[in-house]
Amino acid sequence: MEIKKVLMIGAGQMGNGITQVMAMSGRQVAMFDVKQEFVDKGIATIEKSLNRSVEKGKMTQNEKDAVMGRITTGVEWGPEDCDVDLAMEAVVEDMDLKKSLFKKLDEWCPERTIFATNTSTLPVTAMGSVTSRPHKMIGMHFFSPVPIMKLIEGVVGLATDEDTYKSIEALGNSLPNKTFIKVADSPGFVGNRIMVPMMNEAIYTLFEGVAEPEVIDNVALLGFNHPIGPLRLCDAIGLDTILHVMEILYGEYGDTKYRPCPLLRKYVEAGWLGKKAGRGFYNDYKK
Ligand SMILES: NC(=O)c1ccc[n+]([C@@H]2O[C@H](COP(=O)([O-])OP(=O)(O)OC[C@H]3O[C@@H](n4cnc5c(N)ncnc54)[C@H](O)[C@@H]3O)[C@@H](O)[C@H]2O)c1
């Protein structure tokens, strides 16, 4: 099935980025969040990103206006918004919340609608199991910042059928600058299972006083040729998200190699969540 109309639940860091690339590929997207200020912030982020493309000559003003014209927004969503080919969520990483959203979507969406989650680590199969259409549930795991990062992990649940996979693979590969890669539904999939424990280990080196943040990041920049150091990356993603992922990996695998670093927990408790909070492992962000 060709995906033409998309319902996007969540206008945060990932939700607005996914909305942007879907709209850039010609799809109609309705983006929702719980408060108008979150929706406004999401739209402002999209606008800023597209303005940069216009300034750099990668897009004309008319093209930008056409992309913005394909996006609608709202805070209250109901059955009237659910006649879509794809209903996708990028709300906070909370299984109960995600399940309750998919239950509601299952009631309101027509039979053809495919469900996708942008979860970083939670089991896609379990989300599908609360609906009457587990064969139409799939993970589309984008990376941040969405308009820039090339990878989408296509997470195939136990019950996901071939039609659903093929439709979402075609969608993923049609998005600007994106490559869709198939992985199985396993905690952390492939990307986060490799990357997040590495970031947690970098936090341990800070916690144990092995080196300062700049030094730890420089090791990755100069020694591994990474474009960004692990602590700066933690700040960009959000320390609460990193802690969530580590807790899920630890809980799902029951292996102490996934134990979240106590310093990570302390920073989250302090509200030092990284760039979005104005402070994380670095304190040089605009407040
Ligand atoms: N941040 C990353 O780098 C990253 C990367 C890949 C995947 N993810 C995953 O994407 C999802 C979203 O992460 P994020 O970084 O965009 O978080 P975020 O906090 O920036 O955005 C989440 C948004 O969901 C909204 N929301 C909460 N409950 C809602 C509801 N009931 N209805 C509608 N909106 C609701 C919040 O108001 C918020 O605006 C999470 O599952 C996360 O694990 C994050």
C-alpha cells in the first residue's frame, strides 16, 4: 500500500523531524501534541530547518511553502483525524502511554491503516498485541536530528506481515536522505544496543574521574573518527532518554553490563537533561 496520509502523534524532537521529512516527500501529515505550546515549538523547529535549506539554496521558497502547506497541527485528535494510511507515534518512551495510544488508534483508524512507533528500545510486538491488527504494527526508528541522520531501523515485530513491511520499507526509502534497514524486534534493536552502552561507559569514565568531558569526547573524535563525542551526543539526545534506554536494556536483558551509571541518574534528577534543558555534561548551551 502506498502511504500518502500520515497521522503523527507527538511534536517533540523526533515527532517534528519525522513530520518534516514525511512532508518533504510529498505526504500530508497531521501532527498532534498535548499542548499548543509543544505544537508551536514543533512547527517553529520545522520552519527553522526549512529556512536553513532555503538560505543554503537547497530548496526554493516555493518548495518550502509547499512542504509547510502539507502539514496540519492540533492538540485534540479524534476519529475525524484517523482516516490515514499510517498512524505513527513519537511520544515519550513510556510503554503504557504508547499502548493506550495504539488502542485508541485501533478503534478510530480504518482497517487499512498501518501503525508505526519510533520507540528507541521498547518491544514493537507488545505494542501490536494490544490492537486487533498486530500484523500491521512496525517500528520506524529514526535517528536524531531526523532531517540529517540517514538511518531508519525498520523493526519487524513477531506478527508484522510482509505487506506492512514492504509498504513501510518503500516509505522509508522514499524519504529525503534516508536508508531503511531491516532489524528484528529485540531490546535496543541494533543501533541503541551498540551506541547507548558506549555512551553509558563514557559517563562511567567521567564518574570515576578518568577524564573531563572534553577529553572523553576528544578520544572518540580523534581516536575513532566519530563526528561527535559520546557526552556531547548524550546532551543532544537528552539524558532522560539515555537513562530510559539503559533502564529498559537492563530490565529486558537482566545483564549488569547495561546498568545505568549513577552519575547519569544524578544528572537526570537534577534536571540537567542536556541541550534541551540548557545544561547537561556541558554547560555552554543557550538557556
Ligand atoms: N531523542 C532521540 O534522539 C530519539 C531517537 C530515536 C527515537 N526516540 C524515541 O522517540 C520518542 C520521542 O522522543 P523525543 O526525543 O522526540 O521526546 P520529546 O520529549 O522531545 O517529545 C515527546 C513529545 O510527546 C508529547 N506527548 C506526550 N504524551 C502525548 C500524548 N498523549 N499525545 C500526544 N503527544 C504526547 C510530549 O508533549 C512531547 O512533546 C521516544 O519514544 C524516544 O525513545 C528518540
